Amino acid sequence: MKAFRKIGLFAAPVLALVGLSGCATSFKADVARFQQLPAPAGQSYTIVADDPKLAGGLEFSHYAQMVGQRLAQTGYVAANDPAKADLIVRVAYDVDNGRERVRSTGGFGPSPYFGGGWGYGRWGRPWGYGFYDPWLFGGAGFNDVSSYTVYTSDLSMKIDRAADNLRLFEGKASAQSLSNKLTYLVPNLIDAMFTNFPGQNGEDVKITLPPEKKG
């Protein structure tokens, strides 16, 4: 029975970690906005890539359409002739290569060999007050260590008045997640950017993005 309990204590953190890794989690988008946009009154706009690497691609065109839909909902109108647009909307997006993080789990109660003061454990090994048995299953308190990658994604949007290139809006949405899929990240960052758009000048708000759908 004693052997069984020790195996169970060791396995519990592992099972908990497996269950946790299978859970979809939400993440926060940090949105910073600076703006002096006039009230929308049917001004026309055209959307261009603010990053030359994105210009002309089908991917950028897809996301530009999403931005255009949100602008239209706000009260702006897509220009029939981009050269005659009232507003030039510059959009860019990116996701980094990720950073490795380490997570340690454990400690379902004290070790069976935990005790006060210095002495010797059951098998003649020394232990000290306030410490879990460091020889048991390779770590203190049955710790289990796992690593995972966190990606940072960004979406920037700038709006200039075409007549004189006066900057009317600058916004940036950033998020950290376990996904590096732009097809998931960019639409969510667009949603975050346009939450209560155009926002207050100089504001920095947090927007909760939904978890990635599996399958």
C-alpha cells in the first residue's frame, strides 16, 4: 500500500499537467491608440500595406478587407478611386519567432520524508527542515517541469489625411499566445483594435481575445 501511494503522488502532477495542456485559454491584447479623427461623415478611405513585404499579397488583401469592413461599420466609405481617397489607412502585422518558457508543477502535500530539524530519512539519506526530499523521483516535492513557446503578435494601423498627410490615428494591438497562426491572430487583433474605435486619445486598454478553436 505504501508503494502504491508513492506512485500515485508522483503521477498526480503529471496527469494535472497533461490536462492543463489540453485546455484552450484566452489571452489579452494590449491596445494603444492616439487619435484626432473627426467624426465619421462618409469620408472615403483606401488601405495600403505599411510594410513593403506585405504589399500586393493575397494574404494582405484578405486582412485589408476585414479592416475595411470595420471601417465601414464605423461610418467610412471605401474609395472608388484610391488616388482620390480622403483617408489613407496603413496596416501592418507580424508575429515573432517565440520565446521558450519553462513551467514547474508539483507539491501535492509534503514528501513522506519531510520533517523538522536535521536528521536521516527512512533510507539513511539526510534531509533538512523545510525541504522536500530531493532524492524522491528526481526533484523536490514531486516537481514536474515542462517547456512551451509563447509568441508575440502585433497589428499596427495608421490613418493619414490624404490632402496634407496629417496623421489622424495611430494604433497598435499586441498579444501573447501559444499560437503563431496569423489566420487566427490577425482577425482577433483587428477585433481588438476596433473595440470602441477610435477610442480616447492616448489610451492603453486590455482586450480579451477568445481561445483558438481546435480542429
